[in-house]
Amino acid sequence: MLKEKILIADDDPDILDVIRITLESEGYEVIEAHDGKEAVDMVKKSTPDLLITDFKMPK
């Protein structure tokens, strides 16, 4: 069975780490973006099942 894929987008690496560790421990596949442009590119390329994003990010 395929894992559900979640994209997390945040410009704070500490926040990314906490969310990634938590989600991976629950069995999700996690991909990360460090700014808004990277998140948009990854959505087009990876088609995640869920996007969790910071509201205020550069780019």
C-alpha cells in the first residue's frame, strides 16, 4: 500500500523538522519546500495528497 504523501512548506527549518518527524512517525511520506515558489513547483511535480504551509513566506 502506498503511503499518503504530505508536502510541508515553511521557511523555518526548525518548524519543518518538527512537522516532518511527527508525520513520518505516523507513517506518512513527507516532502519539504523552503519557500512558496519551491512549494508550487513541488505540487506540480509530486502531486501530494495534502499541503501544509506557512502563511507568510518569501517568494
